[in-house]
Amino acid sequence: MNTQAIRDKFASLYGEAGTLYTSPGRINLIGEHTDYNGAFVFPGAIDKAMVAEIRPNGTDRIHAFALDLGESAEFGLKEEDAPQQSWARYIFGVCREIQKRGGKIAGFDTVFAGDVPLGAGMSSSAALESTFAFALDDLFSLGLTKWDMAKIGQATEHNYCGVKCGIMDQFASVFGKAGKLLRLDCKSFEYEEHPFDPKGYRLLLVDSCVKHELASSAYNKRRESCERVVATLAKRYPEVKFLRDASFAQLEEVKNEVSEEDYKRAAYVIGEVERVLAVCEALDKGDYTTVGEKMYETHHGMSKLYEVSCEELDFLNDLAREFGVTGSRVMGGGFGGCTINLLKEELHDSFIAEVKKRYEAKYGIQPKFYDVVISDGARRL
């Protein structure tokens, strides 16, 4: 993104220049609803990011300006100083979580902006948290590791923003690497890099521009389904602590002991664990056809077994298949948001034109389109 507007605003508000830092949003190629089942996610950082100019100001106060919103906030560093604006709470939360871990920081001035689309499932909040965690570590010589930064972002969500998120978004934002996807084991926190350099292909997100209200209650219900199946399996197989530890054969053995709904939820998760591993193997061989097939299988599972898709997302997925898109699936928790599409370069423009026409004709909404490129994580500019 263009950083000049940030520089200009910073100069007009605070005078002397600060240092620029950035951290990206993320996509998840495959591995959805697997994190709380102790399994794998497969994210990558993208070329859409938050950028902040920051300079210590020698006080114990923080002066922040959100350029995209045209809003300012000022707050201190004590728990009772929490600001009202939700965007400012992300910055405040990062400061507080650093302090809780013994980090010594002081007041600073900042202007920030970003081009991570809001509400499209690319984790603009994690990008913001990671930008400030990385920046404060650098400016105040805190000696934080990348894992510290990711956990500080996650704790900010939990303790200051009311979102009980997993670690994937912050992990991808901090650890991201151009041309690499990161397979994170959500049980051990070990990760592996796999090459993602799809010559002749593009990654395109299609934003349905709908968000159905079911999301949070449905998420909790699915989590409970998974936990019930694990409890049933663990009576026979004590080593099964998460669905990640179970096989289809084991699930079949307890089919009559769990509800049909719980069985379907578990079947999706066990299948998704296998698909993530298959996609990693395919990428290592440069086999993007298999990657695409697995993406379609994931969408089918999320729609028919896990039941977290919606009519609009299924329509976009069907359209992608009909058009010859290599792979397509709903990305994120479901009930709205984006599909992620892997498609041949030569189909890109005509696919966008077709989706625009057909989607608007059916739903009366113009979808949004975002091309993404796998990029580097948090850094100083």
C-alpha cells in the first residue's frame, strides 16, 4: 500500500518522523475448523497489510490516529486507561499484554492504515496486533520471539476484544514468508513451510458480501459435537484426545453411539485432517490439480457435513466448478464471507465477469474480488 499518506499525516500531527512497520493479513488454503480439533491449519501471509508509523514520545501516553477512519485516541498504559474505540483497544491490548510479560514500554505517537479488507476473513485485526507487537519489540528492545508476538496478539483478542480466537491468524501474520504456506500443528505448535509458487495460476478471493447471524452460536455447537465424539471414542481409545487423533475406522465403530449430526461433524474433521496432509504433499510436487480437487472436497464437507456454508457460498462454489476453476471453497468459519479460488491465469478476467453477472442477477448484490499473493510477515519497512 502507499505509505505516503501515513507519513504526511504523522508529520502534520507529530512533527518529526517515526519508523514504519507492517504486518499482513492472511489466507488459509485448507484446514478449516481443524484448529480446535488439535489438527493442522495451512495459512499464508498475503500482500495486503497494516502499516504504522511509530515514534516514542518520552511520556507514558499513547497518541494514535486511525487514518482509514479519520479518528484519534489517547490513552495511558494502565489497565484502567482502556480506550473506548474498538480499534484503539487492539493497540492498548498489545501494550498491556507486553507489560504483563514483563516488557518495559513507554508512550508513543502513531498513525496507521491498511488495505486488508474488513470483514472479508483476511484477519485485519491480527495484522494490526502483529504490526504493533513487532514494532514495540523493535523500538523498546524487548527481545520478544515471533511466538511471543503471535501469543500477545491472540491474548489481546481474548482479553481486550472479546474474541476467543485460535492462534492461526497471528501466527501467519508474524511468521509469513513470500512463496511459502505454513502448515501449523495446532496441538504441538510445530510448523513446516511448503512451497506455494503457482506459475500460471492466480489466487482469487470472491467476497459474497453476506454474513449470516448464525456464526457464533453455530461455531459453539460444532465444537461441542466434536467434543462429544472425542469423549465417546476415548472410552475405547484412551489415546484419542482430539478428533485429529481418530481414524475413519474408529469413527465407524462408534457410529451407533453418537447422534447422526455429531457423526457428520466428526467425519468432516477427520477428512479435513487427511486433506491438509494431501495438499502439502501435492504442493511439494507442484501438483496444483490435486490441490484444487481437495479444495472442492473441503467445500463439499463444510456445506453438507459440517453445515457451515450458506446458499450464496454454495452458488459461488458451483459457479467456479462449472467455469473450470481448478479449486474453490468457502474460507473461514462459514455462513458468509469469501470463497478462495485457485484458477488458471487465462480464466481470471472472464471468471470475474461471469460471477459479477450471475451473482448479481440471483442475489441483487455485487460481489467483491481480491487477488492475493503469498508474502512476507511482520517487518520494519
